[in-house]
Amino acid sequence: MPERKIIWFDITEIKGWDGHFTGIQRVVFSIGNELVGDPALDVRLCRYDRRRNIFVRSDYAFIEPQYDEPLRNQLDQGKKPTATDYVRKFIGTALPASLKKRIKAVTSFNTWPFVSIGQPVKFLKSDILFIPGAFWTGSLGPLTEMKKHNKPRVFTIMYDMVPVLMPQFCVKVTVSDFKKEIKKAANLVDNWLAISENTKKDLITYAEKEKLSIPKSTIEVIRLGSDINTKGSIKSPFKKSNRPRDFVLFVSTVEARKNQQLVYQAVKRAEELRIDIPTIVLVGKHGWHSDDIASVLKQDKTLRGKIIWLEDADDRALRWLYKRCMFTIYPSVYEGWGLPIAESLAYGKFAIASSASSIPEVAGDLIEYFSPYSVDEFLNKMSLFYSDQDALRVRTSQLKKFIQPSWTNTAQVISTLIKKK
């Protein structure tokens, strides 16, 4: 009887994460939640213990209760509760939220002997290790020795090649780490899952340039889901007294690559030319190289009522914003995919977006594009769809053609690929 294949799903990316998930964290949780719920797969959870340089069995003891889904509730198969399990249960249910937050802040660094708990994973040759997070942050460390014994088979997700293609948008340590780790990954990763055709092309081009051993046959393209967590009722992030009447939505981390600077310049140009534009609601936390634009957005008093920045909107608020916005904008200079565009279309909201990199793959001809370097082009299109309601209505009606990818679909594709290996 053939040995059953175990898929070890790495949750290092979201272990100790504080608050709701965004970006890569959302992808890791959403895919993992679906895979754990698949009865045809034997999925177990693990995380990278940096202090001991090993993978250990894990659970979801420190994940926010709003994510009360199969992945959070999964217990390692055949494992009896240990003293550690009871400690985690106590931390999760009996301690005040403020103290839990402090514990999470400490444990996320994996520096205390108390934190380095968990049974080491003993990988078999038939096992698969799926690293869905940022592999370049160090989790490949223990694989070098294991690969000498041809175990386990490694899957990872390639989100984008920004650190090597556009290093000006990253911090220096990320650029150096990415270059070092992708060389290591070329010899350790068996299967790459690129989140767009553009990302696959960029990976192939870089591998050829740097003479890395990443055969084209090992790269598959997957499409990310666009459904947002729908637990609980939607909730407005505004008080009734200051809700904007007409607004467009821009969902993105605030950083140079996402191009909030273009939006700011367009608003100032509209003011100068006396062009009517809607209020712009920006949803996103601080990211890389964001100090300058963050300071401008907060200190320019003329922006009141024109740009509203929400730094900590959760999924409930995000759903409220998607449902009530006129349309969305997305001026990013470079993307591995462009999840906010897919989310916008899934909510039946038209978008105007940058024509760069992978973004046209998301929506095809269903949305309007502009150069991420042209203030005038962006301003004109935003003004057009704000002032011409008929034009907006016509373009919005065409969104019925959009086939919404779900996280279930994404996980099914990955599951099929895993079963083939």
C-alpha cells in the first residue's frame, strides 16, 4: 500500500500576526484554510523556528478569533494535548486582550527559550512542504541539509520580483536578502507557483540572466481568490457626521511603489484647474519608503474632504467601502498581481488602474487604464467617470462578464498540482 502523502503547510508568515490580514498574510490564510478543509488531502501545520533553525508542528493559538475557520481549529492528527496546548488555550481564552497583544509581540520574534516550543517536524521523502509566504525571509535555512536526502518536495509561491527588478522601491536589506535567498531557492524549490503570467515571465527572465536552475516546467501560474472574509455585518469606518457622500476607493499599503504620490498630485492639479473630482478614500497601512507621502497626506490641510486616509480598516469596513464607493482607483507602478482590482470587480465596482505589469491580466478590457507616470491622464479619467454618470453606468454594467476567482478555486488548482507530484 503506497505511503500517504503529507502536506506540511507553513504558517510562519501569519504566526504572531497582530490584527486582520492583508497582502501575503491574507493569501497564506485563505489558501491554508481551504487546503485544511480538503478531505482528500492530509494537511498539517508547521512553522519555521528561527532560533533552532528547524520546522516545528504548529497550530493557530495566536490567530485573531475573527478567523475561526477550519485552519484555526485544526489539531495535528493523532497528537494528544500537551502542557503547551493547555497553556495556549489559557492564553487564548482567559487573558485580557491587552496582555495577549503583548505576548504576541514578544513571541513573534522567536527569541525566548519558552517560545521555541513545538515538536520538530520529521519530514519523509513522500512529504510536501508548502511555503506560501515570503520564502526570502529565511525559512529555507533547514532545507539544505534535508535536500541532501531528497526530502521533502518543496512548493512555494512567487509573488513578484520587485526587489531585483525595482530595488528603488524596497529597503536595502530586502533586496540583498531576496538576491541571496532566490539563489538558494533555485536549488531547493521543486515547484514554483507564480501569481500571474507577468510574474512567471519575470522569474524566467531573471533566472536566465543570473543562470539560476529554475526550469520553466517547474513554474505554474495560479490565480488568487478575490472573496473577502464575510463574517459578521459590514460596518462603516466613519461617523455619520463625516461620511463622504461620493467617493472613490484606493486600497493599498502606503508606499512609493503603490504611487499615492500620483494621486496627491492629481488632487492638487484638479484644485488648480478647478476640475471636479470625488473624495478619495485611501485604505492602507504604512509601508516601505512612505514617510514623505505619509507626512504630506497628514499635514496638507487643503486635503481635508479630498483625500481621507484610513490606516486600520478591517474586513467589515472594507466591505462597506467597496459596496458604497462610486468606483476604485489603482495607480501602482508595478504589481505581481493586483488583488484590489479583482476585489473591486467582485463587488461590481468599475476601476481605473495603471497599465503596468500584471494589472491588465486581472481585468482585461473591463476597466480603464492609464500610465502610472501621467498625472493628467489619471486626472482626466477620474474626472470623466465622476462627472459622466451614464458612462460610469455603462462600464459598470459590463462587469457582469467578470468571472470571480474564489480562494476555493485557488486551493483546488494547488491541490490538483500537489496530487500530481
